Amino acid sequence: MEQVFSGIYRAQLTLPKTSLRSLNSYIIEDGDGFAIVDTGFNLDQTYKELVSQLASHLIMFFTLSPS
């Protein structure tokens, strides 16, 4: 995950078995927390990769179920 602008981060997520190599999701600092713009495919691998990248920057992500 890299900072692309003040308060805006980009997470590149790998896309398996597609002609695209990766796609971008954006994490935006929003007051007391973060907003996520997830352009990802609905795949377990990309979901796990996004959560892992968030955790590596001490951003905890909670959901009832991946969708």
C-alpha cells in the first residue's frame, strides 16, 4: 500500500487468471477512520490481500462477511 496524496492510499490487488495483472483500491482518511473505495473483483484472494495490506499499516478492517 502506498500513499498517493495526503490522506489517500492505494492498495494494488493481484487478479488471478485474468488479463489484468492487478487493480487498485483506495483508502481515504476520513476523520476518525477510513473510507475504502474497493474496485476489486469479488474473489476470496483479493479480499484477503486487501485485509492483509490494511493490517500491515495498522488499519483494522471488520466486516460481517466478505461480499
